Amino acid sequence: MILNEQIKAIAERLSALREVLELSLEDVSSKTGIPPEQIAKFESGESDIPMSFICNVAQAYNIQPSAIISGDEPKMQSYFLTRKGKGVSMERNKCYKYLALAAGFKDTLFEPFEVTIQPFDKIHLNSHSGQEFNYLLEGRVLIQLGDKQLIMNPGDSIFFNSTIPHGMIALDNQEATFLATISK
């Protein structure tokens, strides 16, 4: 089942990039730690594509995650201005909406996103290489880091090793918005 047209476009880019780089599903699996069968589901559009996978595969392919998301290669080298609400948007599913805030900047050392999450019942954990910083702008969230659960309020921030399985849910039946930076 195709989740939406944006996921389908990202799936097609993932598949085409792997083919151009002459990598097998097993090659990508060894670079990302994701089983080949799951990568095949990502590339076919049959499964939601986690941002952690996009960041990991971008690092493995030596490209910017925003190139996978938008299909455009970043070109700016001195600065890139993103106006409020105008970042490159990616809606992974109904619960998460990402705005890439440096999509046009070439060779970033980390990826900044504005992330909006809708209330839902279950935390979906993911992990990826590098480190992550989250600063809560609006709402309240429950973040799980390994077996530890923490509640964050507006103005709270957390910096963590993103190889630790992590995820969050919005609390109080209200959406929450946070700034996330993910290192490479």
C-alpha cells in the first residue's frame, strides 16, 4: 500500500540512487543496519520511511538527506535562509511532519528540522548514527530513550546519542512542535 505520493517519490529516489551507485540491498543493509527485506519495502513505497533511515542512507551514499526528500541537490555554501513554515516538507505519516530547515545548504554537518507530531497512542522507536538535539517549542511530549521515559515541556531540550532507540509521542491530546538537529 502506498502511503502517499511524497513517500512514493522518496521511495523511487532511494531505489534509483541505490541502482546508480550499483549497490545491492545487502550492501545498503550492511551500511544502515536495516534488513534487506525492509529496505525493499521502503524502496517500493509499501512501508513508511523513517527519517532515521533517510539520514543513514544519505550518509552511506554521501549525499544530503534533503536531496532524498526533495529530489534537489543543495547548492548554497555561505548561507541558506528558510522563512517560517517554508522548509522542505515531508510528512512520513499522519503523526509526523518534518520541515527541513537547511535543505538548500551544501555539505551540512548536521540536519535541522522543525518536527510536528500529532497525538497517537504508541511510541515508535528508531535509532541512527550520530547525535540528536531536540528543543520543544510547543506542546508536551513523552520521549523514550532506551528504557528511560522523560516528559518534556516547552523550552525543555535534550541532547542524546541517537544510536539509542528513541521516539516520542505528543501528550494531552494536543500536537507538539520541536526543533531537531541530527548530526551525521
